[in-house]
Amino acid sequence: MLLLIGFFTRCDANKQQNPQKLTNTGIASNTETDNASAELTQQGPIVGAQKIDEWLPKLQNKRVGIVANQTSVVFKPDSTYTHLVDSLVALNVDVKTVFSPEHGFRGQADAGEIVKDGKDIKTGLPIISLYGKNKKPFPNQLENVDIVIFDVQDVGVRFYTYISTLHYVMEACAEANIPVIVLDRPNPNGHYIDGPILEKEFKSFIGMHPIPIVHGMTIGEYAQMINGEQWLANKAQCDLTVISVDNYTHQTEYSLPIKPSPNLPNDKAINLYPSLCLFEGTPISVGRGTNRQFQVIGTPEYFLKRHLYSFTPKPNLGAKNPKHNGKECNGYNLTKEPRLSELKLKWLLEFYKTHQQYAPKTPFFNKNKFFSKLAGTDKLQQQIESGMSEADIKATWKAGLEDFKKTRKKYLIYK
């Protein structure tokens, strides 16, 4: 695939005197770049954002809105990268508005923290938060937009809220007759499917659809499922285009070049996240406030029989007031754990059993029922409390997972 270096280069003061123009092929062109083309020799997946010849022409003479965060980048031939918004502005694409998901446009806000609207310092573009006063774009926020690009790196987990933002963006655009282009990216947890299916009474922004915790789809495939299963309000259909990933299957191991949120700092955290996030509905810390978020688990209340590790959460980027702030927590360091290809409940079951032994007067599951929201059902809590084994619990998921796999198959782009 042939790309021009000029696409990735922001206009400096001299280039702004001779601005780049969109040619009829959608590639940036000026005298400095016409003769400076270079073929990107990519190893591994080529993400949708990289395939500009497929989507840039669709922006010609359009007013563009873009849903983006810190992961929305385009790589240069030298393996450095430019943010997609910066690149589009440099190409004189008429970008009107940036919409940001949870954690904000630059990806620095805490989990669950309300993010306010603002303005991008680099480009001067207005940023509308979709994790503030509204999670769905208001009609007036789309009035000056003809087409929307969605380019956000997901991690393939139901309670990771970027797919909920995708739902509401598609819904708002369907209602306003605005096309959506999803620039697809690999799913780092796309190699397996596991967990209980969400029940409708537990629907929330951390779980909107009847899918398992780990769904095994890219965000582009998931967008097709949202449309195909008629999950949008009033069964609306979004005018959807997915720009697929090249050189990718669901078994491809993909290391994210940029952390997708403040508390998923590396591949190990991303891989452990589906199994450890259920602890967020309990008194157990998952390492927020340390440099090993979602790689360590522990509590200050007691020692486990096989206690091997201690850590002390303190405020840091992405955790202004972490659970057990300033208290030494005892538990496990899971950084050496082999790559998971299933949802693991063993740590949850062990902590529950130990908690009942040493702190029986303190509830293990938070009273706000957040654990059941994460699980998508109250059955998992009941099963744990009744003493069921991991194997017996997972056996109850089998029928739901088989049905989901049949539905999922209709929307797959990749093997």
C-alpha cells in the first residue's frame, strides 16, 4: 500500500504559505511531497486509519466530526506517529468537532470521572465530551457535521465503555442521517470469548448489549453487530462503513503502541483486565494508584495463605483517590502470569473464601451492586456465595456463549 510522507507531516509556518490540497485520490499533495513518496513496510496489522486511500476521499467537501482519543494515531514510515486529528487538519480537511470518550481526548481522566467540554490546544478545535453532561451527541452538536469518523482503540471487553460510546454515536448519527466511518483496529483480547451474557435488567453504560464479558470482536465488527441486531433506539440503522485492518486475524497477538486508558498501561494489564475488573465491585484493590494497575491484587484487611506480594496505592495519573489509598495491601503480583485465553475466576474465588474466614462481618460484594453490573447478572455473585467451583460456574455460561458465537459469526470481518 502506497502512502505519501506528506500526509503524516503537520504544516509548519512555511508550508502554511503553500497549503496542501486534497487531490482527487485523497492524498495530500504539494511540491515537497509529490516526489517524496515511500511505501510503508509494515510488519503485522495495518490499522484502518493507515489505509487513507480508502477513507480520505469520502471526506472530500464534507464537514467532519471525529470521535477520538490518544489512541487515534497514524504511523509514519519511521515508526513515529501523528495524531489523526492533527493529520486531517494539516490536510485542510474541514474538521468541525472532536468528540471524546471516557478518559478524555488526551486519555488522562480517571475511570468514571466526568470529563468537561473544552478546546484542543494544538488545533483550536472544540472538544465535546461524551462522558460528561451527555453520553450521546445532542442534535445541535451534529448540526455542522456531514460525516463522523470513529477511531478509538478498544480492548474487547463489555464493561470497557468505548463500545457504549460507539452505540450512542451510531444512534445519534442514524437519527440525523449522518454516515459513520469506523477506522478499525485489532482487538488485543480478540483470541477468545468468555463470561456470562448480560441480562437486560443489568443494562448500563458499562454493559449495554446481551454479550459476554469478552466478546472476541474488533470495534468495527461490533459496530456491524449493533446495526445488524437492531440495538439502536427504534431499531434505527446507521449508515456505516468499516475500514478493516489488513494482515490480521483474531489469533494475531497485537501489542498496543499506546495505552488505551490510564490504568491499562501495557499488554499484561490489558490481558488480565477482563478477569480482574470484577474485583472493582469488591473491597479488593486491582493496583490502581500503583504502576502495576490490573496486574496486582490485594487488600489491607488480611493475608492470604499464599501471600506473596505487598503494594501501597497512592494518587497518580488516572487514580486521584485509589481504593485503600496509603494502606499496604497484601496479595499477588500477576505480572508473570501466562497470557490468558479464558476468563479466570480462581483469584476471585480465593479472595472471597479468605474474606469470609477473616472478615466475615464486612461485605465482600459492594452494596451498590456494582459487581453484578460488571458481571451483567446477579447469578455470578449468588454462585460464588453458594460455594460453586470455577468449573461449575463456567458450565452455566456454555449455552449462552454458544448462542452468542452463532450471532457473532454473522458480523465477522476476520477469521
